[in-house]
Amino acid sequence: METNTLCLKIDANNVIADLKQAEESLDARQELALDFSGVTRIDSPGLQAVQRFGHRAEDKKTKVALRGVSVNVYKTLKLARLTSRFSFEN
Amino acid sequence: MIATERKERAQLPLPAEGPSAERIAYLESLVSQARIAAAVFTQFTQEDVDRIVKAMVLAGLEQAQHLARLAVEETRLGVMEDKVIKNMVACEFVYNHIKDKRTVGVIRDIPERNVLEMAEPIGVLFSLTPITNPTSTVLFKCIVAIKTRNAVIFSPHPKAWRCCAEAVRIMRETAVKHGAPEGVFTCVESPTLPDNAYLMHHKDVGLIDATGGPGVVTAAYSSGKPALGVGPGNTPVYLEKTGDLNTAIVDIIISKTFDNGTICASEQTVVIDDETYDAALQKFAELGAHLCNEKETKLLERTVIDPQTGFMQPMAVGQKATDIARFVGLSVKPNTKLLIAEIHGVGREHPLSVEKLFPVLAVYRAKSVSEALKTCIDVNHAGGLGHTAVIFSRNEQVIREFGNLINAGRIIVNSPGAIGALGAVYNDLVPTFSFGCGTGGGNSTTDNVNIQHYLNIKRVARRTQNHMWFRVPNQIFFNMNAVENLSQFPSETTIIVTNPALEQFGHVDIVRRHMCPKTHVHVCIIPDAEPEVKVIEQGVEALNFYQADQIIALGGGSMIDAAKIMKLKYESPEADLEELAAPFLDLRKRVIEYPKGRAQRARLVAIPTTSGTGSEVTPFAVLTDKDRGRKVTLADYSLTPDVAIVDPQFVMSMPKGLTADTGIDCLTHALEAGVSNYASAYTDANAMQAIRLVFKYLPTAFAHPHDEEARCMMHNAACIAAMAFSNASVGVNHALAHAFGARFHVSHGKANALMLPHVMAYNAAVPTKFMPSPYTKGYIAHKKYATVADLLGLGGQTLQEKVEKLIAATEQLLDQLGFPRSIAELGIPRDEFERAIPEMVKAAFDDPSWRSNPRMPLMQELVELFWKAYEGRGTARLAAVQPQAV
Ligand SMILES: NC(=O)c1ccc[n+]([C@@H]2O[C@H](COP(=O)([O-])OP(=O)(O)OC[C@H]3O[C@@H](n4cnc5c(N)ncnc54)[C@H](O)[C@@H]3O)[C@@H](O)[C@H]2O)c1
Ligand SMILES: [Fe+2]
């Protein structure tokens, strides 16, 4: 199957809305990359949004890569048991 | 803790049925919120949490009255005013204790240990809170949890649920308003036993923090999760005759009536010395206590203690003294604060000797201190192990004895038990609402629970550069006629320890001639052999007989070693040589201690007559154990001679064989010290210089024994090499040589020579096993050999070539000195050698010499090295495999 990668930037102040928008791009024929490089800290609603997004991506069988995730945010995702849902790129 | 909890929560570990599917979904949602909150929390800084904590504390203080009122209304126990105080203590005193403490990132830097302590939050806590201190416990736990970046799911006692839920709400809303993650605190709605069991076993719960009765605590510890389970008490109080009666009675009343006695650390039985008993009771009565007569006591105990279980009746918990009196049918004054009943023993037959969380106090008249202490022990063991105990006394000895005898996490002295145990009011204990009761109470800690129990503490241990040393005698005289310096050392009686040959050579006369005038000199001739226990004993006898104040060791390594041990035994007759030679791994950490601070009875002057061992400057002495066919090495800087005189005139008489043997011993010392894991720039300087001198002068000293320059340089070389190995130690070559030499009676130098090329190749190769060493960085033995090769100008391009050239040069030197090329050449039959191997390997492995070797010798490798030495050299160079690979 042909795949191409779409990359979306996540704005630190707009994590929830940006993820909501990214949901629309979830498509099994396409790999999706979310650029988290601007997100240095994530709050509970943001984390819940990532969790929800992860579920949707799974439903739509879309591979999602998170790019440029800071180590602090990575540890937060890890503790929230969310890292297995995504691949990570630097 | 109280009986209601005992009954309601006792069966916690095994609830009949789990929660319904719907309920599970609800509980999962709580865990999920907490997990997310805890994850988010890890990004918070110290400033973030401190800001939130302060806001929560202010909110708690603001709401202290509101929450106290709710608690009294709901639980119908305790005293409103006291509960306000408890809420305030939970906020203000706890805040005061934690506000400046670091709980995020680096929490402690311990530079002197090169250790950093860093905080890692626990994550999700599941916390059970009691009916007796409901809102104060919630406030306390919330504040401590935020300070440590943890999320908490609360499960309050069912009969205190509403007030606790309100406390959780206030704390959560304040925290979130000031930036804490949503979901940081939740409270299980109308918690049930199955709910609690479900959460206790949940994989996302990191720690159970259970404050309550034994049921809760046992359930927490049985869950398989890390738990802080803190349970009931039974506080004994010893009112000792020297104690200040006025203070004691007031303090006990304050504590026992505080919140109507609901704090589990409050006083339960006061044991009073006979001498002050009546006065004490009178004081109690004066200050508002009702003293029950025998009949009243019977009535009281029947009512407030459940005759079936022997525990207190729930209905009495936290009630006023007057209400209890009314209920029991006692007529008391309207302002009675406390009911006091005399007991005559402890246990089921004395119902009031148990925990009573209401203002009923048992008193016991003790005829003696020992009776008093025994009664306190009995009370302590009647349900109060690990919790709290109180003593009023001015007698420090009794206080300490009480502390020693009573098993309680908090032993409160001359102050109220309950408020004293809470900490930070009457003493410097850590403020808390959870009293750890240690293993006595089935808990994991005796601490007052606080922030340190809500954190994982990580220790970042940096590699420490252990300090090293360079120790040598403070006076070394060298070059021809250095012996003249002897005259500057005053002595009344000197013993010269030497052997017959040296006396015949006239060496003893030379020494005598240079002694300080008026010295009485006695010569102790000892047999021409390596030091043996029997020989040492004779020498010590002579020292004692003449009361010598100076020992001159004149001879080779054997003689100097003998003199070192004689001095040790002379100054410390109790020294057990066998014990002092016990195995050790690191000199500084070894189990055996050499006699310390012994009176220096005699100066030890070492005058070597061979150029090899360097014993004149070393802290070692080798002792031969003939019976067991082995050598033992004593090592301690106290063995180092006080003065060394390195005068070549005494070595001119050395025969060729001895020159070669001792010269190669010297080379081995320098080479082993050079690659030792303890080598330092200080020892390297000496080792390198010694190696250079040996290669330059040993062939001449051997071929032309009368060449003064060569003799002098070799004599210096031996001493300089010894300064290196005194501080960097030797290595596996010496371990092998000691084992082999002792077993086959081969001289030390020759034994070293037979092993040396093989050991160099062995150390230069990639180790099978690296030796742990804080002193070295990476593996450098082959590089050190290459440096030696460069120093000697041996040529070679690569490290390997240089190592090979050094081994070749060493073999060439050995050939020049006429050493046998193999052990076989000594005429030792192969089968005899083979039979000896297990014993030799054992001895070599026990030898401390190799502990500093750069390569960790495996037993099998020692076997192989022995065989290589047996087969002979020429092969050694080829064995040095690719050292660059390391
Ligand atoms: N204490 C240490 O630091 C240290 C280090 C290495 C070796 N040792 C020990 O030292 C002992 C070996 O000492 P050593 O090699 O000096 O030999 P040594 O003291 O055993 O002497 C060997 C023989 O040489 C004779 N001799 C000594 N000086 C002489 C001279 N100037 N002229 C003629 N003959 C002379 C002695 O009488 C003796 O018979 C061994 O027991 C060894 O284990 C100790
Ligand atoms: Fe030696």
C-alpha cells in the first residue's frame, strides 16, 4: 500500500484544538506525524487529548509519529502509558 | 484506632465479592484521572509546587472551622474546638516543616560523599483515612502529596465520608486553581470494602497510605503493594517519682481530653511510683478528674469495654467524660474532664488496660521502679507495640532505660503524649497525622510519616576520586658511607638483628663503629633463613631482656622483615600474627586492625645488605610458616622502619646469584607498581626511575660486583622501587612467586624471574575479567608497559610492538643474569609440579599481592600462568595479544 506522510505542527497553547483537527487527517493510507517540538509542558486536558487521539488513531489504523517531543513531555507520556500508541522521531 | 474500624474494616483483605462492572468503570475513571495528573505533575518545578502548597495551606486554615464542624456533626465524636486546632496544625505546622524543604529535582547535595539525592514522585497514592481525625488527616495528606507531586485517591472511613469529601474538594479546587493538574485528588464516593480491595490491588496505584485500624493496615500490607500502614496504639505513661507532678498532671489531662481522647497516641495507662501516687491522684482530682471508686470502676469497665472482644466500645469513642459517666450511671461533677480508674494489672482480666480513645484513664500504683517498668512493658505489649509511650522524669538514667525497654516509635518525655507525638508543638519531631508503628505494629516504619515517605529518593553517586597516599620513612640516607648518619640517633641500648654471614663479612663492626657513643650494643644473630615465627620469638625475648630502645636491622629483606615483626611484638605483645595476616581486599577497609597507639619503645633503623626487597622503606613483612609450607604477608604502615640507610658498602659482598635474584625482585616491584591499579603520578615517578636504573646498572653489578657505581645505583633502585610498591603495591607476579617459592623452596627473586615475562604478557592482553578499580580510568596496563619501553628506548611503533620489545628486553636481561628459562630447568618433575598446582593456586589467590593487579586473575588463569612458567619463556611475547583493542 502506498503511504505518504503528513506532518502537522502542534501549538503549545492549542494542544487540544490541534489534536482535534489532526483527528480529521487520520486515514489508514497515510502516515501522520505530529510536530511536538514547541510543546515543552503538557497539562491534564492536553494529556487526555493525546490519549483520545491515540484511541482514534488506533481505530483508524493510522500510524502516528510524534516528532521533537521534549524529554519531560516524553516522561509524562510514558507515565500516562501513552508511548506505546505512537512512534517517536527526533 | 477505634473499634468501629476494627469491625467494619477487619475483613478487608478478602471481600466476598468484587465491585460491579459499573462500579469498576467508576473506580477506573478515578485511577485514570490520578494517573494522568501524576504524569503531568512530573513536569512541575519546586516553585510550582511550593506556590500551590502555600495556597492550599491558607485555604485549609480558612476552612479549619467549617471542616471541624462538619466532622463533629457527621462522626458525632471529638471536640469541635480541638478539631479546629487539629486542622490548623495539619496545615500550619506541617507547612512550617516542609516549606523550605526540597522535594523536586535535586533535594540534597552531599559533596563530601559525591552523592546527589534526587526526588522521584510515587505517582498515584491510594489513601485510607480514619474516623477519629478525618479532615485533619485529609488536609495533611493533600498538602504532603502536592509537595511531593503525587496524586491521591482518598477512601475515607464510611462514617466520616462527607466531611472528608468536603476537605478533598477544598484542597483539590485550591490546588487546581493554582496550577495543579486536574484529577490530582479524588475521593471514592461511599467507599465499600470491595472498592478498597479493588483499588489496593490496582496496578496503577504506587503506594497505599492507610491510616486506620488493624484491618485496614493488614489489608494494605497484604495487597502486595508498597504500603504505609499505620495502626492502633496503647500508650503507657510512666510518672516517675522525680517527674514534675504539676507539669505531668496538666499535660496528661491536656492530651487525654484533647478531641475527647481520639488521637491514638494519647495516654491510656499511667503507672505512678508509690511515693507520689496519692499526691498525683489528688492533683488529678483538683484539676477536674473524677476518681472512680472500686464499684464505679467495675461499672465503667463493663460499659466502655466490650467483654466479648476486650476492645473499647465504639459508642464511647470520642465522647465527653460527663456523657460517658451519665451513660455508665456515675454521678460526677458537671465540669468533669476525665474519669480515672485504678487497675491492678494488665491484660484481659483488667479490661481498662487496653486502648481507650475517650477520656477514661487507667492508673497503676507501682511499688518500685522495676515494677513500674514491667507494667509499662505490659501495656506496651497489650496493643501498643511500636506506637507511642510517655515518661515524666528528671532522672536521665530512668528515661534512657524506659527508652530502651519500651518498643515505641515515639517516646515522649515530660510532655503530653498525643500532641507530643503529632510533632513540632512540644518537641522537634516531624509533624504528622500518621504515626508509623514499626514492625511491632506490623508497619514498615516507626517514623512520623511526612514528605520523605511520599518520595522515591534517587541517589546519583558520582565516581569518587578516593584520596591516595605516598608514605615512606621520613629519613632515608643513601650513597656510599651513608651509615655514618647512624651516629645522630641517640640510644641507650641497641639490638642489631643480623645473620652469621654478615657478621663474618665485618658489616656488624662497621655499624658498631658509627653508632652513637655510649650505646650498649647487643647483637642478635638469627639463622640464615627467611623469618620464621620461632626466630621472631627469640628476638623479642632479647629486646625485652635488654629493654632496647633501638633496633638495627642489618641484612637482606629477610632480616629487615624479621626485625619489623620483632618490633611489632615487642611493642604490642598481644598482636596475633596469624590474625594480622588475615585476608583482605582493600587495605583501608580490611577487618583486622593493627595495634594502634602503641607506645614506641624502639626506633627501627633498616640497613639493607641486598639490593632488591626495599624492605627498608616498605610497610610489608613476609613471614614464613614452615609448618604449612607457606609465606604470609603482613602489611601495615606501622611496620615501616623509622630510618633507612641505603649504603652500598654493605652490598659489595653480594655473590652473583644474590645480586641477580635481588635485582630482579627490584625490577618486578617496579614493573608491578607501574601497572598497579593503585599507581599514581607519585609512584610512577619512582617505578619508572627504578626500571631505568635496573636495566642500566644490573648487568654491570652482576658482571662486575666491585663496580661501585653500579652497586650504588642498584641499591638506590631497590629503595626507589620499594617506595613505589609501598604505595601502589605489587601484583599477580608476587602472588605466584610467593606460592611457588614457598612450596618448592625457591628464592624470592628467582621465583619472580620465572614468572615475570609471562605475567607481563598476561597483563598486557585484553583481560578476561577487568579488575574493578576507582583509581584508574579504562585499561592502561599495556600503555604503561609501552611507556616503559619508550623510556628504555626500545623502539617499536605500535603499543603491541612496544610491549613485545619490553618483554623481549626483560627476557634478555634474565638470560644475561643466568636465570633458568623454566621451572622445569630447576629439576622439578612435571608430576610433582602438577600435584602442587591446586595448593599453589589456592595460596596465590589468597595472597593480597594481586589485589592491585590491573587484571583480575581467574583461578584457571593462575593455573595457566604456572604452567607457562613451568614450560619456559620465549613464548611469553607471543601471548601478548592485541593490546590496542582495549
Ligand atoms: N618486606 C618487603 O617489602 C619485601 C619485599 C620483597 C620481598 N620480601 C621478602 O624478603 C625476602 C628476600 O630478601 P632478600 O632477597 O634480601 O634476601 P634475604 O634477606 O633472604 O638474603 C638472602 C641471603 O643473602 C645473604 N646476604 C644478605 N646480604 C648479603 C650481602 N651483602 N653479602 C652476602 N650475602 C648476603 C643472607 O645472609 C641470606 O643468606 C623474602 O622473604 C621476601 O619475601 C620482603
Ligand atoms: Fe618482592
